[in-house]
Amino acid sequence: MEHKRREWVKNAAIIFLAIMLVLTFFSNTIMNYSLPEVAAQYVSSGSLSEQIRGTATVEAAESYTVKISDTRVVRSVEVKQGDTVEKGQVLITLEEGDGAQLEAAKSELETAQVEYRKALLDTGKDYSLDELSIKNLEEDIAADKAALANISVYQENYEKAKEKVKSVEDEIEAINKTVKSLENDKADLDEQLTALASDDFSSLDDKYFKQVEKAKSDIDKYKKIKTDADENVKQLQDEIGTAVSDLEIETKKNEIEKQRETVTRLEAKYSLALADDSEDADAILAELNDAKYTLSNLNAEYRDLVEKKNTNSSLKSKLSYALVTQGNAEKNYNSSKKSLDTLKLTISKEIKKQKSEINDKIDAENEKLDDANDRLKDAQEEEAEAKEKASVSVEDAEKAIKDKERQLEEKKITLSQTQKTDLEESGKASIDIEVMQSKIEKLEKKVAELEKDASGGEITAQVAGVIESISPVAGETVEAGSTIATIQMTEKGCTASITVTTDQAKKVKVGDTAEIQYFWYGDASATLTAIKADTANPAQNKQLVFSVTGDVSPGQSLQLVMGGKGQQYELIVPNSAIREDSNGKFVLAVVSKSSPLGNRYTAKRVNVTVIASDDTKSAVTGELMQSDFIISTSTKPINPGDQVRLVDSQ
């Protein structure tokens, strides 16, 4: 009994220990799986190139300010901010009419001229013819200058007119070639129609020739079959000859029966003669032999008649079949000839249809030719007219204008001297007249300049570029001297700039290139041209200015990246391993501790200072060694002192 109790206690103890072991194991496993899983790597050393990044806006290297010279009313604004414009493109259209300054200048000029004329009237002299001569000469000079301004246009028009004539001539030549080709095609179709009508099929188009040759081959084939059938029928008909009737055979049978009776009678008579030993026995025997011979001939004739009748019956069957074959051959032969005729008719219709289509094309080309000839005539007239206008060279026109300007100046001086002399003779002070003349000349020059600025009622871009700003709106009155638009001059190149720290600026130099990331609009490049102090924070920051070339336009954003010079660092960790809180930056190192149930891993805080970084790694200083295992990522948030589970670790 005591022994059994000890066995029971022993077994209970074993079971209890087993249960505790299992519970301990599972509690360890469950705890491990509940811990955050982390990825870690050793601290390394090596070279690191710090990346300098920034977003820059493209700007034109230079800007051009558009101003208005006179007070005018805006009719319409033709562009908007951000538009790309070419040199000479209309920016703003102005209302018709003179500006305030021009009207004032004209009014002042008119007043001065009236006062001047009044002064001259006091002399009692009439200068109207001289003034008319001067006015006419001025108008001639103005017309000549207008023509001079258009000489380049005339020459350009002349070149365009020549090109137009050449273009129409080339068009006519092409049309003529097309018509000639169509005429050749038409002649070829006519030749085929003639050949088809005369059964000379060798000139037919290849596809038609093959069809006709097949039809002719069918005719030859069925003709031979028909000829063979005809010959077979004739041969059978010749072999059949005269037909044997049943009456002939019956008659011949009757003759044989009668002859047999005769032979039987003579045999009996001969037997009696022999029995009687009659002297007539030999005669009867001779008669009997003749009768037998006749019977034999009759049997032969009967057999011939029967055989001939049987033969004729077989030949007639063959003849009947041969006649059917002959009929089919005749039908097929006629059908093949008819097929050829139908084919010829079909081909003829197709050729005639093609010919009709070609005629339509020729008519259409001839209409185009007539139109082209009319246009050629007009173009030649335009060329002659443009040639006449462009015949005067710029040098000749300028010389003619200078000659007339000299004449005008001489006339004005002569008139002025005459008027001065007349005034002196009349007792008027010449000094007043000279002042008036000088004032009128200045006002005339001012009016001319204002009229030139106001001509056309349009304000155009003097440079190519992008509209940075444009202020007027339709209906607004813009005062003289006001800035109406600013154009970023893309023809002078583009720039872009980013702000960096002073330390970063020390790692690059003028002439370095920057990579433009995420740029899908074509090709572009950026080169560092200047390193300037940042106006917002000059003590700590610098501004990197780049020259940008390629497929860029003002206002466009660029992602610029520059790499500093590579340097060696003792401690390099992944960027993902660096953490930061109110106490500064730090990393979490993995600390291992042994236990009866395996290794335990704990996160330990190590404060660091980042001294350089690139896209993936940072160089740091702090209480780290290259043998330290640094946590880079984790499945859950972790704090210093937390237990963690390494990837693939239990």
C-alpha cells in the first residue's frame, strides 16, 4: 500500500513538472510573438556625399518693361500673364483717335503756325505758292519713305510671287504628266478592245489573256471530244450496215424445215432403193447428197443471219451510247464557244468601263489644268507687278529721298530768308520770327514722334519672352509713361535659385551642375553660376543661383539636386534609424541578454549628432561603435528599454 502511494506521488510530480514546462515554453513563445519585430544592421564606415536639394522656380535672366508714350484708351488686351510672345506680337489694341499728348501737340503746333502766318501777313507778301511747293515736296518725301519702308516687303512679295508661279507651274507639269499617263492607259485599253474584236488575244491584259486562253483551251478540248464522238458514231453506223429482220430469219427457218423434209424423204427413198437393189439407188444417193449440201448451206445462212442480228443489236446499243456521247460533246462544244463569246463580251464591258473611268479622270484633270492655267496667269501678273515694285533698290530709293530732302531744305531756307528779308524791309523784328520758326520746328518734330508711336493703334512686344505681368484691362484709360507689361526675356536665358545652409554652400562651387529630377518635358540642364548671401537670413543661409537651359519656361518648378564632395566617416547609419525627440536625435541599439529560455533583446537609446547625410545614410557622432547593432525599422512603435524581437528570431 505504501509502495503504491509513493508511485502515485512520483507520477503526480512528473505530470506537474511537465505541465509547468509546457506552460513556461508557451508563455515564452507567446511573449516573443507579442513583441515588436525589428530590423537592424551594424554601424558602418565609409564615404558619404551629402545631397543638396531644393525646389526652384524658373525665371528669365532679364526682364523688359513695356510703357505707353501717350495717354490712350485700351480697346482689348491680346495676351495674359504666362503667355509666350514673339517679337512684334500685338500685346494691346488701342481705341482709334489721337492721344492726349498728341492732340495737345497738334493744337500747339496749329496755334504756332497761325501766329507765324499772321506775322507774315503783316509784310503784305504772299508765300502760298512757295508753301504749296514745300508741302507737295514733303508729301512726296513721306510717300517715298513709305515706299522705302515697303521695299523689303515688295522684294519679299516678289520672291513669294516667283515661288507661287513656280508652284503653279510644277502643279501644271504634274497634271500634264497625269493626263499623259491616263491617255497612255486609254490607248492601251483601245488596243485591247481592237484585239478582242479581231480575236487577237495576245494584246490583252495578263488577267484577261489567262481567262481567254482557258476558254479557248476548253473549246479545243470539247471540239476534240466532239470529233472523236462523230467518228465513233460513223464507224458504228458503218459496221451495223443493213439490218436483219425477223421475217428473213423465219423464212430461212422454213426453208431449212422444207429442206430437212426433202432430205428425210430422199433418205427413205434411198433405203428402199437399196433394199430393192434398184438401179435408181445411185441417182437417189446423188440427189440425197445434193439435198444435204443444200441443207448445210441453209443452216450456215441461218446462223449468219442470227449472228448478224445479234451483232447488230450490240452495235446498236453501242451506237445508242455513242449518240448520247456525241450529243453531250456537241452541247459542251457549243457551250464552250458561247462561254468564250460571253467572256469576250464581259471583258469588253470591263475595258469600256475602265476607259469611261479614265475619260472621267482625264476630264477632271483637264478641269484642274484649266484652273491651274488661270491661276498661273494671275500669278504671272502678280509676279510682273511685284517685280516692277521691287525693281527699285534700297540704295536708289534712299538716294532719291535724300535728294528731295535737300530740295526741301533748300526751299525752306530760301523761303525763310525771303520772309526774313521781307520782314526786315517791313520793319518787323526778325528775332521774333526766328523764335516762331524754331518753335514750329520743335513742335513738328514732337508731333511726328508722337504720331509714329501712336501709328496702328497697337502696342507690340519689342522682345520675345513670357508675359510676367500685364496691367491694363479693356476700356481703361492708360496715362502716358505708365508701365503696361513686363516681359521675361527668354532669349537672354533663364535662371533658377534655391536656398541652402552656409555649410552646404561650402561643398559646391560655381560651374557645378545640378541634376533635375522628375522632369518629363524634354531635355534641360542647370549649372551653378553664383553663390550669394540669402537676403532673408544672410548669417546662416546662402542662395545658389543656376543658369537653366533646355525645354524650360518662366514659372516652371524644378527639383534640383547637387552632390557635395565625398568624405570618409567613421560612423554611418541608415536615415531610417535616426529618431528625434525633445532631447535631440538618437538611435536605438539592440542589447542582447541571455536567459534560461534563450536570448532577450532590448532597445537602448544612444544620443547622436548628424554631421552629413545623403538620400539613404547619415554620418553621425556619439557613443557608438561599428560593432553596435542599430534598429532601422520596427513593426510597432518602440521606446528605449522596450523588449524587441529580431526579424526571423524566436
